[in-house]
Amino acid sequence: MSQGRKGISYWDYIRVEDLLSLQTGLHGDESRVGNDEVLFITVHQIFELWFKLVIRELEDVRAVFRQNPVPDQALSTACRSLRRCVTIFEVAADHWKVVESLTTRDYLAFRDQLVGASGFQSAQIRQLEILLGLEDELRIRCAGEASYKEVLKRHDGGTTPALERVERQLASGPSFRSSLYDWLARTPIDGSSDEASVKAYTDAFLASHAAQAKRLVESSGSALPEMDRDLLEKRYQREVDNAHAFLEGRDLAHLSDEEQRKRRHSRAALVFIESHRELPRLAWPREVVEATHVLEQAMVIWRWRHARMVERVIGRRVGTGGSGGVDYLDATAQRYRVFDDLWTVRTLLLKSELTPSLARPEDYRFRIED
Amino acid sequence: MSQGRKGISYWDYIRVEDLLSLQTGLHGDESRVGNDEVLFITVHQIFELWFKLVIRELEDVRAVFRQNPVPDQALSTACRSLRRCVTIFEVAADHWKVVESLTTRDYLAFRDQLVGASGFQSAQIRQLEILLGLEDELRIRCAGEASYKEVLKRHDGGTTPALERVERQLASGPSFRSSLYDWLARTPIDGSSDEASVKAYTDAFLASHAAQAKRLVESSGSALPEMDRDLLEKRYQREVDNAHAFLEGRDLAHLSDEEQRKRRHSRAALVFIESHRELPRLAWPREVVEATHVLEQAMVIWRWRHARMVERVIGRRVGTGGSGGVDYLDATAQRYRVFDDLWTVRTLLLKSELTPSLARPEDYRFRIED
Amino acid sequence: MSQGRKGISYWDYIRVEDLLSLQTGLHGDESRVGNDEVLFITVHQIFELWFKLVIRELEDVRAVFRQNPVPDQALSTACRSLRRCVTIFEVAADHWKVVESLTTRDYLAFRDQLVGASGFQSAQIRQLEILLGLEDELRIRCAGEASYKEVLKRHDGGTTPALERVERQLASGPSFRSSLYDWLARTPIDGSSDEASVKAYTDAFLASHAAQAKRLVESSGSALPEMDRDLLEKRYQREVDNAHAFLEGRDLAHLSDEEQRKRRHSRAALVFIESHRELPRLAWPREVVEATHVLEQAMVIWRWRHARMVERVIGRRVGTGGSGGVDYLDATAQRYRVFDDLWTVRTLLLKSELTPSLARPEDYRFRIED
Amino acid sequence: MSQGRKGISYWDYIRVEDLLSLQTGLHGDESRVGNDEVLFITVHQIFELWFKLVIRELEDVRAVFRQNPVPDQALSTACRSLRRCVTIFEVAADHWKVVESLTTRDYLAFRDQLVGASGFQSAQIRQLEILLGLEDELRIRCAGEASYKEVLKRHDGGTTPALERVERQLASGPSFRSSLYDWLARTPIDGSSDEASVKAYTDAFLASHAAQAKRLVESSGSALPEMDRDLLEKRYQREVDNAHAFLEGRDLAHLSDEEQRKRRHSRAALVFIESHRELPRLAWPREVVEATHVLEQAMVIWRWRHARMVERVIGRRVGTGGSGGVDYLDATAQRYRVFDDLWTVRTLLLKSELTPSLARPEDYRFRIED
């Protein structure tokens, strides 16, 4: 800090000189690094800075949902945090345009030296995935390694700051996903949280869903004489089957009975919240679900846009660090969905007049009105 | 037109009243159409208006490249047109955000009535694909129909304005792709357009490419002890094989000998133009190639973003008109690449010092200098 | 509508052919209109389509706030509508980039013929301003006319569809601004809506505000020895004076006593809502205020970006229709603020620990908690 | 650098840990800094990183134009650099949205401590202005200081890294503006660079300009009977006067005769390049002029968007460091135009058929054609 000033200066507060001295490349000497490579380093640094903000913010969001009960008011705070993260990812997705100002030749001029360094060594991206709750079995091995942690180790197997970041995050407790699903699993469905109520709502919903599919096959089939009616029927039948499988939790056999029950409840809650948003007490929960969904979408877009930048600049060649390059990136954009249930629910929802009518809507009013 | 004014008015020039009377929905009566549906109709109308502009502009670009020779000066005009189309697609890609302001429930409220109407009936999108030169065998059948033209017919098989648009476009002559590739096939490679020169350049390039792949296997392999060295070697070997297959035209057996020769030449020209952009006469050709590439990328982004909007709003359910919905849209984003060779070249390019040295670089200078 | 199909087709639903026939320019003949002019017409048509959506949506928002009381739940619906309008204006602001693909020469080629037609003849922009509640005295005369209605008349003074739109809007009742301010004027301040309570809160706030200004003069003054301490003191004193003038309604002398009281109350409510957002019942009101503010910002950005496009394409020349061109557009971006009080409040707000403490915070809790 | 690995790791290359340790705020202790303040610090750090890239890139552009002659081929390289800077500023303009996720209260929580630190202490923004060539007399005093350098000094008047950056930049030689205008002043006008040729072209252009203004007064005046014909005539007369003043250099009396001659030539060259872009040799010069213009526009948008963010978050209160806040920022957006002549030319240009016809267009062809 500079002495003699009564207040702090911009350059001390922002740490400008320290910050601008970190683009020294492979040899610790910026005079040997060209503009294109400084650009490449800098954009990655900017991503890391954004990721840090997002991680801090999502730690707070997770803390909200680890409370039981979650205070009503905290929902609006959580939404603000989630939306801030959305804005950051939307902004960050455009940074690939700056990287695309590199031509293939510009990038190749320094790329070979980067053997061994690759974006999948970004510890903060891994932290973010862990914090959100990405399931390990979804992860794609990028370069033949046993685990994503392998590529964060030293050559001799020793630890690194990157690995330590990831381990700290893993040790920090349940993910946001897990906390969010727990909160959903406590939501009263039509006024009650007992298992029978949840099942009654689910059954009514599934019956209406199947009836609607039947109607759509009939009307679509007749309107489109050219198409294969069998194909259409099979498509709708698959939708009906999927709805059953999801709401009855047929994919959850590996979990304990209690975990299965909670997950079925949380899935029913998602259907319930999205289907009855005109009920005052469901307004903020719906905002939370929406903001979470939008955040995941923003991250998917960022990942996919990354793949497009790489494809444009250097095509489909082998990635640095030996990864699959564009194919690896495209696969992460497609598979890395943390909030799978939120996506699935969108496929099931029914239009307003087909959703089950409620026995106790007044339970979702506020006791005082405007 | 209003009478009595000496000049034309804004509302007559823009045709405001006619324009604002076209959102009448299924029954020709706007009073029966809610805000959400008017939004849905309007966004599609806006897309059609943008498409019209793009088609007009690309007709002009195609006309430039159907000349032989193409005047040097026309290249900058063509670039301006291509960049305008890029801007339009970039802007249009954001319109999906407006559609995403519909919740699932909002959209379902009017969606069922749309059975039979689907975005794949947009004749202008088909026109655009035809004009650019999308190959028919890449097309994905969306609903079991025999051809994309089927869904543009009346129920009784009769013609429609949509089908007529497509037929007119098909009859309008060679595509932009075909004209562009023809122009590329006339580019002198290292000062000469004869087949031997082209082959000499290609062979030198392939030799350098193979040597580089070998070096990268060695350095990457040793730097990343954790990964499967065999996997890496196979990946690089596939790159070398692909480069040979591409530049030697092994995928072109179905074409006439002359067509094969031309296509090999145009591919060599792409490598040549991208590899030697410091030569003055290659500056504008490189801009043309780049602008075309960027346009295709912008269209891919628009298509993929469409898929994300649908997935977010209604999930992975059966599409209107019985199409595959999100899966169909994702498949078009992945497969519908018109300028395949431009993409492939990005995978092959070598860094500057590895590209073959030229015997006659002075052929690519201007005769007068600044 | 096409016959014979059981469902409606895309081209009938979207009215594609009608829509694409409206770019016929001055002479009703598209073959005489070049690409650049079609682009110019089309972008304006797209704006008109967006405006129509915004007007429909804001009619609904106004209807929410014309209720007394406004149901709590309706606030989330109103926010959704407001945010949709924000998205539309954000998207529309980027359309100027498409127009900027015109060079000066491109635009001049057809501009002279447009004498008499000008964007300030857009009736829907006027409707939007009326619906929101732009005060007439803020309006800038663009071309020496007596009123903005003059330029919507026929040469012989007769009415036009444009003028009729505006008259209908004027006759449609109180503006959104007026309805919103009325709702704010009913907000209980620290548990009570009587005038004394409002004044007590206001006085406490102003006292804290003045004390803070004094502290800031002292600390800033000493930290920045180079600057004119008098200048700084005057700046802060002006802030204190402005806060008094605003919250005590010194600018409202032209209104009735009752109107003055209501407006002071609504201003106090804005300070109150923004200062105590941790109170559950203030969460949605704060979202409403924020969404309204953001909408106005989005419109300001759209207007200012319009000015930049004009300045870039044709510089600061006289506008079509004889308007002031860029200067006129810049002036509208600067002056046309409908929700003046929302902007002013941002200048006054104090940090959390300086806001008056509340006597009855429990009045703003929900009676039931999660 | 980590030992034992054969290649470098991502975290060493990107300097992740060093980078993420710089958000420690006033007291050098991140644990005392909340999310909102970390966000505030981080966004400013990201701006500084972008500025560094822009400065490096523009140093290269300037170097191109300090050559005499400027090699033709270098123009395309300069355009690529300029466009990269445009992309960076476009991306950066959106970062204000992230800052806008702060509410007034969030920001006020830490703002008072920043007394003494202000964005106008960003040395790199000053470097950028100096490198581009912002004229000192355009600068706005933000807080009563004698010069913008004052606020970069220590309290005791001593030097700082910020001041040293600015001094180094000032010592680095002529600005890009000056180099660009020198290059323009060497452009042959209709085949000749002598003063008489330049004057002949200018005179012909001005005559055509005046005739056109006369025609427009006549047609506009009669078309708009409502408006003040005198007002319109005055507006057009001012345009004619301004055109004369500009092309005859009446504002340049303070310069040497030789400097005046050069500047008149460079202005004529701008008119010439923009008016005859169909001439092959003028295609790249026009791209350079356009890219420079677009860069300035992108910077103006970034500055203005900054003002809007501040106005939204904290209103029009006194800025940190005692500056004028929003008013200061708005004034910089309006006044800080480096390439004044490029803007002015847009106001003068005539449509194609009104520009003077050329005696020697063939001088602007290439000697070889496609």
C-alpha cells in the first residue's frame, strides 16, 4: 500500500500492477510472449476471476437451502444470487468471441508449447461442479485418466494448489443440488407432506398426462396423413412411460427407501410448484426453480460456445493435454446437467386446465392480503 | 397511400397497419389470441423478415462468385454482404430469449391447437439452405416424411406458396457453395493452376503435417505419463489419415474425374489461402473464406439456441407436427454444415514455419505498392 | 387459409406471404427497391412488431395496478410482464447493429425520397409513452410542430390511422405511472399509512442523510488535498437540499393538497421499500420497483443507441422530416424519463445501518413461515 | 513453477493462485470482504486486463501507420487488430450488467471506505487515450484538479506506478491519430497528391454539397407545411457552412501552414475514400477508416454504459474521489472523441451520383486482375 495518502488509491485497491504482471507465459518473461498468447492467457484469467465470484455466490445460495426450515424471505435473496451467476455466465459466454479473433495460424504459433496444460485442469470449474452437485458418474474422462483428480496432480503424484482446491470443496459438505432437493422434499403437496398425499397428486397427474397423450396422438395423426402413425404413437407412448418412470422413481432403485421417498416427493413438488404458480406462497419457490434452471442453461451455453470456438479456431484436432478436443467439450455441454429433475419436469407438465384440481388451495395463500 | 401529403408518411412507408393486423392466429380473430400466443406468432414473423433479408443478400453474394473471373474489387462487396448476414443471425439468435419468457404453462395453453403447423414448414429456411448449397443427403427427416417438400404440400397433395418458393429457389441455379468452390478451384497455388503444382503443394503440406503429428505424440506422450500413450498415438494417426483423405479427395469417388480434380484444387486453395495470408493478393480471398465460415457458425449457433429454447420451455416432448422436437433441432445444428471443407481445413492447418515454402511468392504481390 | 388440411399450416398461421409482401417502398413495387432499402424498411417493421408486444404486455401490467387493493400474487405476474418487456428492448437495442451495416453511401442512395417520413411518426412509440405516462411537458418538438400529434395528421389536417391509435391510447385511462404511484401511496410506512407516520419516517431519514453527507465531506476533503474543498462541500450540500426538496415535495406546488400528500407518501414508500428489503412482505414490491426501473433503463438505452446508429451512418445532418437528427434523438434519451421518482430515490438511499430503525418490523412478516 | 512435470500445468501457466489472491480489499484480508465488494474489485480487475490487451494491440496498429510508406498488406493486419479491440470493448460494455446486480444498498455498504479511490485513477485508461491521441484540451477535470496527472500522484506529491505508466506512454511518440492522419495526408486524390488537386476535388465536392442542400430545403419545406421553413433553411445552411469550414480547415488557424495543408489533405482523403470505395485500391483504406470509427464508437458506448450503471445503482450522487459522478461520465462519453474528422465526414458525404466524377479512376485499379 502506498504511504502518505489518507485514502486508498485505485491502483492499490485494484492491485493493478500485480494483476498486470501475471501474463508472463511459459518462461516467466512477458517480453517473449506475443499479443496473441497474452490474449489467450488473459481470457483464461478472466474466466477464473468470474468463476471465483460464482463460487462465492453459490456457497451463499447453498447455505440458504441447508437451513431447515428455509426462511421465506431468504428465497428472494437466493434468487438474486442465482441471477447474478446467470448474468456472469451470459457475459462470459461472449468472451469466446475475443478468442475467435485468433486465426488458426495465430493460435498454432504458441499452442505446441502448451502440451500438458489444458482447460480441464481448471480447479475452479471442478469446484463449481462439485458445489452444484454434478454426479461423478456423468463425468467424461478427457484423456484416459482414472479420475479428473489425476490431471491435477504433479508428475510425481504430489499434490498441487489445484488439487487442494478440489479436495477442500469436496470436504465442504452436501451440494446445492442435494440441499435444494431436500427443501423440495419438504414442500406440502396440496396441503400435506405425507406420502399418501404425494402419491395421490402424482397419480392424478399421471392419469391426466396419459389422457392428454392419447388425445394428441388422435389429433396429430389425423392432421398429418403423410407421417407414420405408428412412429407418432410410439413417441407419445414413450412420453407416458417416461412420466411414470420419473414420478414413480423407477430409476432410483440404488437408493435407500427413505431416499427414494424423498426424491419422489421432490419431483412431485417440482410438478406442483410449476403447475400452480397462481398460488401466492408458490411464487418465490417457482422463482427459485426457474433461476436454478436458467443458471444451468447459461452454463450449458457457455460450455457449448467453448466447443464452437475451438472448432472454429483449430478444428477437430487433438486437444492440448491429449484430450478429445471439440468432442470432449461437446460431450460436457450435453451431459453435464446437475439439475436433471428440473429439466425432466419440463417434458411432463400439462396445460393449466389439465392439472389436478386442488383440495386445499387456501393453504397456499398468505394469511394477510394487500 | 394517404392523399394530400406531398411526401410519404412513415406509416404508409412501413405499412404499419397492414403489418400489425397479421397476428390473428388460428381463427383470424386477434381478440381471441392472448399475449403469449401473439408473442409466439410475432417472433416467428420477425424471423421470416430477417430470413428474407439474408436470402436477398446471399443472392448477391452468389452472383459475385458466378462470374469468371471474379473481379478483385467484388470480394470486398461480397464480404460486406456476408458480414451483414452474420450480424442478422447473431441478432436473431437472441430472439430465443424473448420466447423463453414463456413458461411451460403459458406455451401449453395454445400449443395443442398448432398440430400440423411446425417451424420445419418455414419455406424461407429451406430456400436459404438451398441457396447456400446444403446437400440433400445431410437432411434429417423430421416426421417420417419422404422429403422435406412433402410437409410443404396441401393435405390433398396440391401445391402451396411455401412449396412454390422452394421450387423457385431450386430452379434458380447453382448454389453459393458450388460457385465459391469453383472460384477456389481457379486459385493459382504457388503461382500455377496446373494439376502438378497443386499436387506438389499438397504433398509438401502432407509431409510436414505427418512430421508434426509425430513430434506432438512424442512430446505429449512424455509430458502426460498418466494417459494412455496408445490412445494418443491413435488420435494423431487418425488426424494424419484424415488429412490425406481430405487433400487427396478419397471421399470424392462418386464424382467425375474433372470434378474430383477441381475439388482437390479448391481444398488445396483453402489451405494455401489460410497459410499465406501475408501475401497481399490473398488478403481479400482470406476475408471471404473467413466471412463464409463465420456465417455458417452464426447459423449453427442460431439452430442450437433454438433447440435450447425448446428444451427449456417444453422439454424433450414430441414436437408440433409430430417431429422429434429437441432431438431433431439438435441434429440439424450438428449436421447441417454447408461449407464442410472450410471446417475440415481448420483441423489440418500448420503453424507458419511448418507450411511449405513458396517458390513464387512475388506472384501474390500487387504490382504497385503504397 | 388453405383448404383440405386438417390442421393449420405454418405459413397460414404466421401469414408468411402477406408479411413478406409489405416491403414495397415508395412506389408499391419491390422490384424497384434495393437490398439496403428493404433492410431499412424491414428493421422498422420489426421494431413495430416488438412495440405491439410491449404495449399489449404493459396494458396488462397497468390493469394489475389499477386494482385497489392490488392482490399480492399479482405482483409476481406483473414482474414477469415487465421483465419480458425488458428482454424485448434489450434485443431490439441490438437491431441498430444491423442498420449500421449500411454505409453512409448505401443509406443516402434512398434517403432523400423519404422526405416527410420519419421515425417520430411511429404511433406505437407515442402509444407506449402515453401508456407508461410520459409527461407532455417533457416532450421535445422535433420539427417546429405545435404538438407531436401534428406530424401524425394528413397534409390537409385530416386524421390518419396513426393519429387514431394515439387518440385511442389517450382515451384509455390513467397511465401505468399514475397507477403505480397510487399503489405506492397506499403502502404502509413502518406499519401505518397516516400522514404523521409518513412524515416521521421521512424526517428521520433526512436527518440521517444530512449527517452522512457531513461525514463524507470531512473524510473526502481530507483524503484529497488537491481538490477544491469548497466545491466538494457545495456538491454535498446540493445533495442534502435535493433530498429535502424531493421527500417534502417542494416541486409539487402545482398539485392539489391531496395529490401532494399522495405523492410524498409514494416517494417515502420508494425509500422504505428499497431500504428494508429484508422484510418478507416488501420482497415483491421491491421486485416491481426494480423491474420498472430496469424497463425504463432498457428504453433509454434503446433510444440512445438509435442516436449512435444515426450519428455513425449519416453523422449530424438534418433528420428526415426536418427533425434535429442526432440531437433530437439524444435529447429524448436524456429527458424522456417516465419514472422520475424511481431514479431520484437512487441518489438518496443510505446504507443499511443508517436507515431509520423500524418500530413495527413484524408487520412486514408473513403470518405463517416455511 | 511446479517441478517434476515435463510440461507446464494450466495453473502455473494461468497463474491461478496469484490471480485469485488479489481481491483483498482495503485491509489486505479477503475474509473481511463481502461478495459484493469482491465483485466490484473483480470487475475492475477484468477491465484492467482487457485494457492491457487493447493497449498492446493498438501499439502494433500505430507502428503500422508510422511507416512511410505503409505497406498495402499491413492494412489488413491493422484491421484485424482494430476489430479485435472492438470485440473487446463490446464484450466489456456488457460487464456493467454484472455490476448492476448490486443494489444501491449492497454498494453503499462498502462505498464510503473508497474515498480517495476512483476509476479516473485508472492509468491504463489514460494510456489508451494518449496512445489513441485524445487532445488534452478535450479533457474534463473531474474533481477540481489541475491536471489528470495530479490524481495519479501520492499525497505528498511523489510518483506512483500509475503516474509512471502515463509518463512512459506520453514519451512513447506520436499517437495513432497523428500517424493515421499523416498516412491519410499522403493519399493521392484523383491520382495526385499536390495541393491544387486536393483543392480541386474539395471545391467540386463543396459545390455539389451546397446544391444538394438547396434541393433538400425545397422538397422538405413543401412536404412539411407545418414546420417552420426558416428553421429548416437555417439548419441546412449551417450544414453547408460546416462543410466549408471543415474542408477548408477554418478551425486550424493555430497550426503551421504545412500542418494546415496536411490536415486539409487528410480530410479530403477521408471524403475521397468513403466516396469511391468501388475503386480496388481504396477497399482496404476504407476498411481501416471504418474499423477505426467503429472502435471509437465501441469506446463511446462503453463509457456511456458506465454512466448508466452508476446512475442506476447509486443515482446522481457525488462520485468517489469527489468527482461529478454520472455527469462526469456522461461528459466523457460525449466529448472524448479522438477521431473527430472521421465523425465529421459522415455528416458531409453525398450520395454516389452527386460525388465529383474522377479524371483518373484507373490509378486506383490493381495492375493485375483476377
